[in-house]
Amino acid sequence: MNKITVATDWLQGCSGCHISLLDLHQDLVELLGDIEILSSPFVDTKDIPKVDIALVEGAVGTKGDVKKLKKMREQSKLLVALGTCACFGGISGLRNLYQKQEVIKSCYGQAGDNDPEEIYFSEDVPALLDNVQPVGKIVKVDFQIPGCPPLPGTIKTVLQALIKGEVPVLPQRSLCVECGRQQIELLKPTREFISDSVISFMELEEIDSEKCFLEQGVLCMGLATREGCHARCLKGNVPCRGCMGPPPGAMEQGAKLINSLASVLPAGGLMFMEDVVGTGYRYSMPSSIIPHISSKENESDE
Amino acid sequence: MKVGLLFSTMNGLISRAIDVEQLAANYSNNCFVSVYENFFSIDEMQDLLKKIEDNSLDAVLLIGESPLAYRNRRSAEHLLERIEDLGINPNKIGFVNLNEQLALVHPGKTVYHFEKAKLMIDAEIMRLKEAEGLEVIPVAPRKTVAVIGATTTGYMAAQQLLRKNYTVHMIEKNEAEASDVTKSEDYLQPLKTFVFNHPNFNLHTDASINELYGYAGDYSLALSVDGSFRLLTIGAVIIADVSNLVLTRELQPLLHIDIDEQGYFRPKNLDTLSVYSSEPGIFLIPREAVGTGYMSAVADSAVLAVIELLDCQELRHKIAISETDTLLCSGCGTCVKTCLFHACKIDPAEKVSIIDAKRCKGCGSCVTACPAGARDLLTYPKQYLFNAVDILSQMQIQDSKILVFLCEGCGYQALDAAALKGVQYPIGVLPLKVRCGGTIDTQLILEAFHRGFDGVVICKCQDGHCSNITGNIDLDRRANLFREVLRSRRIDPDCMRIVDASQTDSNKCIEEILELYQALTTTGGGCNE
């Protein structure tokens, strides 16, 4: 039997998802019995040949990313978005809250408003797009593996299914199901909030490792975040930051978080204690319903 | 699905703004269409029902009058019952209010009138397509009635019910002299003697109501009498002590029926349905009753309404909330926290939310609060609302466009009332009816701005008036946080307005809309994305 051919590449990401693939250790050797990686940052070939499966890590932030991504789509039968950046835009997507010019200025310090882009960008340093976009907004994506990074086991499960020609199935409820901390106040229908105040978890005198973070007054993204990470942060006594992105039943993470939290934690406290926007959209700004600042705002400077 | 569009020109009223025949012709390729002068004339109603049957329609859209027109008149409600009898699910009957929301408020007859009518119809067709049929469960009506308040009218009602072989539980908060026949006025003594001697009469004094749940025909009423608990199963409730404001304030959060500006229970319609409350199994004896003759007349009216409800083999209860999608629900508990009707529970073994259909009012709080999107409101499915926003946003107009979310309980009624008073507003104001203004999903507001609306207005009930108890408070909390999201996208948060609408004071709602419109026009729609 011919091996399934695979190509992998990264766009605007941190390479963490590729590291997660390597973290399969011996399982990777086993997997390589069925697949052959023809091109990847790991192997010598960087040109993308025709393959069965392409794995793409990272969001689309530059003109170079667009070019690379379109090439991968052309050359592959199935394209898999690997990791939260590719699926939803990820951390770097937070730059969509600013105009491109503001971003350049903040990076290069001296930049003047009327500088031509060529000063900063060239063939080797591809020009920034106006906004960061998830892979799915540029090309058709056949399957998404969320996670920052995805668990090695998840990558394996998906690849094994694809090798067999099956549609992979990933769990899609919210993280509370994996967390297992005890809820008491949240299960009481009352007008009152479940906590008197909102506190940063660093300020907790003692972190109760058995009790729901929300009930301790700490903002936790778990309820508006997809399961699949085995709640490792929560088991390590740290609240969820939402890196798995929204569960598929929600349209977007930030607004959904507000819908839920507003009747759970004191809204006033949240406003003063937490960066509501930064928290809700930390990993998924480019896949929000309004994925960047108002385009009028953008146009006015162009 | 075969949709029938039935147009009413309302005896020419609507034709003043739109060429109804031409509008109907627009849909004749894909839908069954028929135009009437007035649905309620005998001939036309017969014809309408016959056409629904002959064409074996699956869904019906009544275009012309406000849906309130059907709710406020028994005779008009009758049309809906007849349509349901023909096998059309209640959720597959739609309304497009071309009268109050178009013809009356936008004088003239321009291409914009036509386009707006078309979009309003398209949006409602979308609802009929997206909305699944409601599950209708048969209820065997219990011939037992609770009368709250040992008042004169209460005894009068009890007497009539007893005569008709109903069992009566009279519930009185005070340790009443009520039971002491000798202390009553002369004319009441024979009445009380009859009632007290009747084997089917039960008096609970010193009783307070803890909870009422269930639906018309089959309620459970939890009482504590003298420190001990009793659970009564009853078919309907009559409130006989409606002028008692203290009692009303205690009962309102338990009975979940509308109150008016002064805090009294509000009848469904003061003029036409004065003994009906906003809940189908709870009836009121109007408080204006003075003089024994009039008192017995209003008591009889309430009794007649109860008998009309319960004197049948089977009642139909419609369930408005969807089942939990177990593939999505993680049992996080948010729905339990937000449901003040105590209708949600978490199954600890399965870690999924379960709904108690007997307690659920279909308000949609849990749908909005659910962070995983595991639940949906069958009457206004999420997908429909998003599609409706998209459809309404297609209105081609130079001036500003405002989307107004109209709460069933307040805003919709307020805008209708304003229209009847002769108020006018710009054609770029596009209305969308929702179950409860308080349960607006912030994702929907984002979608509206995304689709090019310059402003969004949300109507919610005044404090203490929300039939979903905390819907209005939750909305304020959400909006406080959500403004930050709008600001982050550099959309002026002032372009989202929240109006305390009231059913009777329509001015406030309109004023707010006009003010926003004015602000948007002067800034050239600067709020737009």
C-alpha cells in the first residue's frame, strides 16, 4: 500500500503545534509507518509537492502567508488547520484591535504616518495584511484541530482517522466537563451573583483546588471554551484562558462569555478588574463576528 | 415545506402604502399566495381556511394585522385556533405587521415601503423555515380551581364553580374572620353558608403560596398552611383579591403574570379581556368591581372563562424550549443559575442539563446564557434571528438604518400603541420581534453592526415588570460589559440604546429611537462599521 503523503508548514505562529507533533515521540515512528512527510520545516524539502494531507499551523498575517497558504491548498487533497491560530487567529490576532499603521508604528518606533510600506517590507520581509485572519477565511479548510498547542494525542487521533479515510470526531462540549471542580453556588437559581467580588487569582490567599474558580470570584474562561485539553491548567490550579477557542455551538467566544458571565459574576467588578475584551477574545479575535476594528476607522487612514 | 402567504389589505388601509397585489405577485412563484380585504369577514375567513386545507399548506403567514390583534380579541384568536385545527403547528403560523409597523407609521407609498414590506415578509418566512414545530403535549384538565383571597367576589366565584361540580380551594393569607359566617354582612350569609357546607369546598386560612408551576389545566400549587406544607393539584387559578397591593407584590414573582404601572395585575386587555391574565390558566376578577350586582357579574365572567378553559377532554400545552443538545452541553451550570423559574437541573452522572417542562416558561434566558450554545428557543431559533438580521440589513436606503429589537412583552406593544396614536418614524427603523428584550444575545448585536446597521435599540421591560423576572437586569449587566467590546471595535457604544419600554407609555420608546436616529444622521452614521 502506498503511504499517505503529508506536507506541513507554519504561517504566523510560534511553531508550538509542530513541536506538539514531535512530542508524539515513539508514536510518531509508528505513525510514519502509514504516512510520509514530504515537506515540512522538519525536513529538507521546503517546496510543497502534491500531497494527500497538508497540516497548516499559524494565522494569516502577511502577504507571504497568503501566498504560502494558497499554494498548500492547491497542492493538497485535504487541508487541516492545526492549532488555535490556524483555526481562530490566535494571540497575534489581537492586533486586529488596532490599525495596521498603529501596529507598524509601535513595532518600528520611529515610523511616520506617511512612510511608504516599502521602507519596512521587502521580498524577505513580507508586508503585513490589514488584519490577521484565520486560515479558513482564505481557503477551504477540511478539518480543524484547536488547541494552543493541540495535544499530541489529538493530532494522532485526527491523522489516524484521516489515514483510514474517516471523518475525525473531536469532543465539542465546553471545558467544564473535563474540569470536574465542585460547583455549589452556580447550581442555585438566584438573582445574586455567585461571588461578592472579582479577584485576580494571584490575589487569592488560598486557591481551593476543588472548587470552581468562578465561585472563588476568579474569571475562568472554561465555560466558554471547547473541551479537549484535559483541563490541564485547571488541574494545575490555574484558571482557563480559553486557548481551545469557542465550542462549535457558539458563534464566537468573547460575546458568549459576556452572555454567560454577566449573570454569574458581578459585572461591575469584571469591568474594573479584568480586561473583558482581551480575555474574551485572547485567542479568537480574528474569528469574531466583527473580527477587527471598524473598517471605516481603517479606511479613513488609507 | 409549503408556505402560504395570506395578505390582508385591512379594507384598503395597507393599500395606501403598498400595492398589496403586486407584493403578493412577487411571491407567487415559490409560495401559495392569496389576498383578502379582511380576514375576519365571514366569507373571507371561510375561503381562507378552505385554501389552507385544499393546498395542504405546512405553514401560514398572516400578513397585515399585528399579531397583537389576534391576542387581544377572542374572536380573532378563534381564527388561529381554526388554523391549528387544520393541522398547522402553532409555531408554523407567522405574522407580518404591515399595518402598525409600516402603513400607519410611514405615510406615503414609495419604493422603500415596498422593499421594507418585502424584507419583513422574507424575515418571517425565514422563521417559519427555521422554526421546528412545537411539541404539543396533551393535558387532561383538572376540574379543581384555586381561588386566592376570601373576598366577596371570591365567594361568589367559588359558589358558581361548586354548582358546576368543580372542586374549590380557597386560599386566604390572613387567619380570616372569613370563615366566620355570623360576622358577615347579611346578604353574604346565605352565600357563605352554601359554600362552607359544600363537600367540594376547602378553605386554607393563614396560608401562603410557596410556588406555582405547571400549565393551564394542570398546575401544582405548593402551600404552607400553619407551618405545614401542602401540595395542591389544580386546573386553574382565580385571583379574587386583586386590589390588595401587598398580596400582589408577594404573588407576582410566584405567578409570573404581568402587572401594570401602579403595580396591580394587568388583564390581557383592559377593554376586551378583562378577566384574562397574561398566563392562560390564571384569571383575575377585575378590581373595579363595586356593588353586589356588578361584583357577581365580574365573578361570573371569571368563572365562565375558567369553565371555558377546563370544560374539555384535553388541553394542548406547547413546549417552547428545545431539548438540550447533549453533544454540546457540558453541565457547566450557567443555565441553572440564570433560570429563576427553577426549570433547569444538572444531571450529576451525565453532566448534562435537563429541563423541567412543567416549570419552563420558554423565556430564552438559558439559551442566551449557555456558553456552549447547547440550547435553542423553538419559537425564535438562534439561526432565524441571525438570518433575520441579515435580511433586514439588506434595506437599500441612503439614510441611517436602525435595528429595533422589540420585546414581546413591552416594546412590541409600545410601538403598536404609538402607531395607533399617529406617531411616525423614519422608514430606516427596522423592527424585529424577540421573545424577551432581556435575553438578547450580544452576538446578535455584533451581527447587526457587522451587517451595516448604524444603530441598535433594544426594548426591555421596566424594573419589576419583566415577565422573565430578571431578563431586564441581566440585559443591563451584559450591556455594561458589551459596550467595552463595541468600543474595542471603535464603534460608538452610544449607538446601542437600551430602552425601558412600557406597554402603555409608548412615547419613551419612540423618543429614544428618534433621538438615536437624529444623532446618527448628524454624525453621518459614524457608528457604522
